[in-house]
Amino acid sequence: MEQNLLTLIYLISSVTFIVGLKMLSHPATARNGNFVAAFGMTIAIFGTIFHYQEEGRHLGNYPWIFGGILIGAVVGTLAAKRVKMTAMPEMVSLFNGMGGACAALISLVEFDHLSHTDGVSVEPGFLLIIVLGLIIGSVSFAGSIIAWGKLNGSIKDYSFKGQHIFNLLLLGVIIGLAVYLIGWMPTQSIVVFYVIFFLSLLYGIFFVFPIGGADMPVVISLLNSFTGVAAACGGFLYENKVMLTGGILVGAAGTLLTILMCKAMNRSLTNVLIGSFGASAVGGGPSTSVQGTHKEISLSDTAVLMSYANKVFIVPGYGLAVAQAQHACHELEKLLESKGVEVKYAIHPVAGRMPGHMNVLLAEADVPYDKLLEMEQANEEFSTTDVVLILGANDVVNPAAKTDPSSPIYGMPILDVELAKHVIVNKRSMKPGYAGIENELFFRPKTSMLFGDAKKVLQDLVAEIKNL
């Protein structure tokens, strides 16, 4: 009876995961989709605790179980409430790494059980799942921690000559040892298993180390898919349908998102999988410095230009998140619309530090979802736009992606803001963007620079427009 009830709980949970994931595909339903999936996970956890049986016995160890749940709930809640929008990518990477660590720990525990079981034959398929969970979970954990460090600035990009070959050789050794372990299960298998574990952690580190520039959204998506696959391996081990379903959904969604990110970055999935990130992966050499002078525009001139425009596009970037200027931006949007100006937002797929970063940022300020246009839609409308206001975006609007074969971002699809009549760029300084290269756009005839903190500039701009 209890087993049937648990099966029903897992079925309901699996359905909520699928429905929640579907709802996450649109900003208007994403919040509720998160709650739906969270509800499914909650009943799955408590169903497992109270109804799972093995050899007629329940789990037991309730103080340890609920103690762990309590600690995790408190830490997770405090982290979610205190995290700044600019630090959201780091938190996503860190939490994703914890998922990979859990999958690796499951494999370590299960292999330890096997190594202490005498006279019982081990199915190669069962051992294969344990080893796969270990490798994928370890790579996801180590890679996510490095990504977390790179995003918060505590870890710098690192690469050396022949690193791609080293990575491939390291991966080959891991696979070779895994095949040896699964095929022959030697007496000293525990040593081989832990060598695989150590090398997988090492591979995860060197896999992410060379990543630089605007490539971070791709690796976040990829590591997320790794964690999903590793969790699915745990579902296979325990014949747990809901864990298997959740892992497959996360793995599939992460893989699809990785492909979309690769397309947005003009990278092949093959290059991503072998670790060909960074400046050397795209361009033929170092980017040449941009020659020319930039021109500045005053707040009053900006206010006049935007107030008497027919259509205005706002292009948000990481600088907007740093300044926490999303609410001021929404205030400017509403003010312009009250004057009859059509205002829309152009969202590049990799703007910010993770997929959907700008969408989440603007949703926090209650910007209507139908105003957020994806790159392809926005590019079709720039030619009929009077003013484009760029707030902290840099590499995603850099014409070098189309004109300079030596640029690290050459070939990356960008927002064609130059098609508009006027382009105004708000930055703190002329410092290069995340890819570390000069932006040709700043020196183009249609472009004017509006220097200053995005939040203060927008607040002053709102005041200027009100005084017109």
C-alpha cells in the first residue's frame, strides 16, 4: 500500500516538474512555474522520507534527515533573500555546483557499499551508472566552483599552450580508467575509483579555467545540463522515478539552452565540449585597438532627443545590474510613454552574466513582458527607431563582431543598434567590456557617450524630461 502511495506521489511530482518547466519558458508564468515545481519537489522529498521502504524497513535517521533539511532551508532562504541581482549568476553557479557534488557523493557512497560487499556479482550496467554519476557530478562541481570564482572576480582566467590537448588527454585517461574499472573490476578497484574521482575534479577545473570574455553564459548552461544528467544517474541507481525525471528534464533543458547560447555566441557545441573558450577560440589573433575620438552628449540634449522621438529602444547590460537601475529605467520608460513615445527593450541572449539575466532584472521592476524583444525582433525594428539608449551593454553591441576578423568576438550575432538614427551609450568610463576589447560603436558618427552611474543618470534624465 505504501509503495503504491509513493509511486503516486512520484507521478504527481514528475507532472509538476514538466508543467513547471513549461511555465518557466515564458516570463509571465515563470514565477508560478517555479512554485509548481517546488511543490512537486517538496511532496517527493517527504514522500520518500515517510513512505520509502527497503527490505520492509523505512529510512529512519529522522533527526539527521530533518537536521540537514533545516540547515539547507535556512542557508538557501538567507542566500536567496540577500543576494544582489549582480551576484545572481554567481549564486546560480554555486548552487548548481552543489547539485553536482550531491551526485558525486551518491556515487562515492554506492561504490563504497559495493566494495564492502563480498560474494555478490555486480552488474556492469549498475557500475557504469555509478561511474558516470561520479565523473559528470565531479566535473559539474569543480567547474561550477571555478565559474563562481571567475564571476565574482576571485579567480582569474588561466590558460597555457596546448591546454586543449591536455584537456582531451585528461578526459581520455578518465574514460580509459572507467572502462578498465567497469570491465574488469580489479581487486584494487577502490584506488582506481578514487583516481577517477580526482582526475574528474581536475578536468572540471581545467575545463573552465580558460573561459573568458562573454562566454560565461554558455558554460553556466552547460554545467547545468551536466548536473541534470548526474542527478538522472542517481535516479537510475535508486530506481527513483521522480529523481530520474527531474534529472532528465534539467539535463535536456540545459543542453537545449547551451545550444541556443552557442548559436548566440556563434560557437559550435563541439568547441564548447572540448573547452575551446576564450579569445583564442574565435579570432585569428589579438584585436587591434580602435582609432578615433568619441563625442559626449549632455543630459539636457538627451532629454530633448528622447522626449521628441517617436520610438526609443533601451538596451540593458551588466552595467544596469551593477547600478541597480532597473526601477529608474522603468520610470523613464513610463514617463516617455506618457509623452507619446513608443518604448521597447532589446535583449541580447547573452547580455549580463547568465542566460535571462536582463529579463529577470527588468521583471523585478515590473517592466511589461511584451516590451522585451529578443535580438532578432529588435534588429528588424532598429531601422525605424529614433533613439537607442544603451545602459551598460558593451560586447553585445560591438560592430567588431561583424567587421574585425581579428576580434575575439568576431562572428558573434549582435544588436544592430547602428541602424537607428541616434545611439546614446551610458557608461561610467571608456573602459572595455567583459571581453576586454575596445568597442568600435563608441567612435561611430551616430554615437554619443553619456557618462555616469546608470541609476543617477536615469534619475537625472527623468527630472530633465519632467522640466521640459
